[in-house]
Amino acid sequence: MLRIAWPALLAALALVAGAAAADDFPRLNGERFADIRVDVRPLIAQGNGPQAEALRADLTLALRRAFAGRLGGRGPILVVLVRGLSLPPYAGAQGGGRGGLGGGNQTDYLDGEALLVGRGGEVLGRHPQLTATPSSYGGAWYDPLSERRRVTAVANIYAEWLRRQLPAD
């Protein structure tokens, strides 16, 4: 059984990810991902520890759900390196334009890169992705759990878009 030192490997990925061209994500030809990992260390380094850990849990679950049919093999590992999460203050719809125009357009963003990592730790492919989600997806702005739901919503949407963007075999 091949043992990989994940912390060292993930630290190196940020440096060597440039070896594969952006959007150069190879087909797996029916092979399944061995695992899915989410690296949020860039967010933790920015001082977003608790929110980054919540995102790691939500995004890992969302990716496992989105790629359920392509998971559980001996193939490469899908690693999502999260570079940024933006959840601006949200206080509900603003403005009073007709037909919903004139405000309430705050947006949450999740910036990451999917890396296909071979069994030897080499980066086989990468796909950068930025997901934008309306801040209102977290529910009522005055609910104390709204921000937590916003993290979950942006993670779920990121995973679904990634599933659509990566080659399906």
C-alpha cells in the first residue's frame, strides 16, 4: 500500500500545480477517483480558521455527493485547493425598485482549483473555478445561522459546477 504524507503533498501542490496547464484535466477512461480531498490552508493562513473548517466539511460532503458515481477506485485523487471565500455582509434586499430591481444583489464567492493528483503525488491536471452565489441563499439575513448556510450553499454549488465542468467518462 502506498502511503502519502498528505500535509507535505498538499503544501507542494500549490507550488507545482503550474506544471499542468489550466483546464488541462485528463479523462479518466472509466477509472474512479481514489479519494476526494479539500485543502483550505490558504483560508486558514488568512485568518479564517473556523469558517475554513466549516467550508472544508461542507465542500468535502458536497464533492463526495456530486462525484459519488466516480469515487471508490484506485485512480488518482481529486484535490480541491480553496484559495478564497468571500461572504460580504448581507442585510437582505436593499432598495425599492420595481420588479425586484434596484438592490439586494450581494454575492458570495468561492475561488478554488481542482487538481488531479496521481498515485505518486504528481499533478496530472487542474481546473480553476470561481463560483458566485447570491448571498440570499443563506436564508433570512437576521437569522444567526444565515452565514453558516451561506457557506454550505456556496460549497454545494461549487461542487455541482465542478462535476459539470470536469470530463465525464
